[in-house]
Amino acid sequence: MTVHSPGSMGEMWTITWPIMLGLFSSGMMLFVDRLFLGHYSLKAFAACANGSVSAYIFLMVPIAMTSMSEVFAGRLHGAGQEEKIGEVVWQMVWLSFLLLPLFFLIGEIAPHVLFRSGIYRQEEALYFATLMRGSFFFFATPALSGFFSGRGKTRIIAVITLGSNGINALLDYLLIFGIGGFKEMGIQGAAYATVSAQASCVLLFALFFFFAKKNPGRFALKIKIRTIWEGIRVGFPAGLGHASEMVAHFVFFKIMERTGSEYHAIAVMMQSLYLLFNFINNGIFRGTRSLVSNFIGAKRYLHINQNIFSACKIHALFFSVLFLGVIIFGEKVGMIFLSKAEIFVVFTPSFVITLKLALIYTSLFFLLDGWMWAMIGALVAACDTKFIMMIGMIAQWVTYLIPIYIAINYFGVSVAGAWLLVVINQLLMCIVYFLRIQKAPWEIEKAHI
């Protein structure tokens, strides 16, 4: 796929950096959302955290299903069957359409169940419902972008994502604060901006898909139930596992709410920083998934472990830079999220100590999370997604939430101690996935496309 040796750091970086650039702009837009909302009101800032996590819990499963277009495209590209790629992309687009009525219904019903109590319930429900109504665009984006990433054409993804996120930033400013004649909409304005940016992504990917030079399947519109089912069969377990992880994070933030608004604010800050830098982890995951899919299609299994190791080395370099920044800047990072008046009230000595420890633990979590996602990328490419589902649904509760709940409520563990438990859980997850990789599931699992 590149001029570099298969499985090398050079190949991994060539495929990954455009994806990371596009994802960085997406993470930056989420970060900008939080900054705008933080300066709009602390209530909107906190509600955005729970509202967005709960929304993505629902969106994650269908996104995982439609993003299988990248795996299928990669396998077909590796096997030299490019004429079939457009067809599988279309099937994932049709799947996106089929899911739309269900998510309209979820947007109407789920807020009454999820947000029945809590001081931020109205804002959380509003943000959640708006994202559900625009769900098609979240599903169709990975379906269409898989055509490019599966074939190693990742630069176009960066260009389109940068453009759409520019739209998001502009609309955030206009709609949250009511600038330029627009109505002041607060948190709902942030949600509308996100959906609009995603819609622009779909439009641009569709245009480039239709006008791509090597795409004989651009008009392969016929619905093929077998291919759609394969996307569901392989993508659903991975999405459910990831959604279970998101549920665990959602519950974690609910636990943090009980520690007081100031310490809950630290949790929101850490989540916002993680989302800002998550472009690296996500880029590592998608780059590994794309390359390993091609290796599997070409039956070049010997390069897979080398590719995973290259991905982990690249991620360790990013971690080194991030950790150095945490050591140098410390509590100054937290100040950018709050107004001057709130800094004066909130920044007590105990708050600052907790914030510094949380920053260090979040950095370590970032390192381990990236290594874990490199291995998950290979497992998804191998269609070994039932294992991912099992780990996501069981381990996140046994080694993550239950210990944290007991530690805080029965042993009086501090907020910083809770973050340390999060790091320990992530270390255990890395060990579990490493052991699974050693079984080489890509030589066993098959996809019928």
C-alpha cells in the first residue's frame, strides 16, 4: 500500500497520519464545544459530558457496523478484487438508511429514561435527542470513508474532515451564543453544529466516491442482504463491546457527580482532554485495522504482529510528548476550561493536587488505551469481534466500575485514587488483548463478502 516495508513504522505512519490529522480536527471541535459551553455556563459544560457519552453509547454499535466497509474494502484491495469495493460500501450506506427510523424513535423515548434525575437532566436530554435525529450522518460517514481508508487513500479523509470541522467551529460560535442574527441556543446549538458538520462530511465523501477514478462499483446500488448481514454480524459485537465501555464511562461520571461539583468538573476536564488527544488512539486503531485487513486479504499474515508493534511504538512517542506537557504545565491546563470567577472559587489547594494527579493518571491511561486499540484494530480486521464484545461487556464492570464504586463509597478513596484504579483496569485490558493476539485469530475467522 506504500513505498515502505510491510508492517514497518514508515508504512504505519504513512497510512495513519492523514487519519490522525482529520481526527485531530474532530477532537479539536469537541474540545472547542466544551470550551464554548464552559464559557457559556458551567451547567451546559457538565451536561455536554453526560449527554455526549450517552448519545455515543447508542451510536457506537451502528457506527461499528457501517465502518466494516473499511475492513471489507481492505480485504478486497489486498486480494486484488477492487471491482467489488464500491458494492460493499453501498451496502453499508443502505444499512445507515435502514437504521434511521429506529434512532428517531430512540431520540424521542430514551431521554425520558436516561435523564429522569440529576441537576443537568434537561440540558443532557436536549443534547442527546438532537444527536439522535441526525444519526444517519454519523453512520454514513464511516461507510463512505471506508472506501478510501481501506485502499490506503487516507489523505482525502483528512481534507474532508478538516473542512467539515471548520463548519462545526463556526456554527458552534454562532449557535451557542446567538451571534450574527442566530438565536442563542446554548447546548442545543452545539448539538446542531455537530450534526451539520457530519452532514457536510457525508456530502463530500459521496462526491469523491462517485468521481473516484478506480471505482467500477460506484453505481452498484442493488441491495445485497448477505453483505449487509455480514456488516451486522461482524460489526455488532465490536460495537456492543465498545458501547459497553462507553456505558462504563457514563456510570463512572455519574459516580464522580457524587464527589461534588468541583471534583466532577475535574472528571469532565479529563474527559475533554482525552477526547482532544483521542485522535491519536483512534488513528492508531484505524490505521492498524486498514493495514491488517489488507494483509489478511493478501494472506500475508507474517506482517501483522510487526504492524501492531510499529503502531505501539508510534503511540509511545506521542505519549512521551503529552506526558512532558503535563509535567510542565500542570494545573494551568485546568484553568482554560473555567471563567476567571470560577477559577477564583474552585482552585483550592486540595483541588489543585487532585487535578495534577488526575492529569498524570489520565496520561498513563492514554498510553495504555492506545496500545489496547492497536490490538483491537487487528482483531476487528480479523473479524474476531465476539471476543471484543465479551471483554467489553464483562471486564469493564468486574475490573473497572465495581472496584471504583466500592473504593469510593465504602473505603473513602479519593478522586485521584479512583483515577489510579482506571489506569490499573486499562493495564489489565492490555494484557488480555495481548494474549488474544498471540492466538493469531486472522488465520481462523473468515468474512463472507
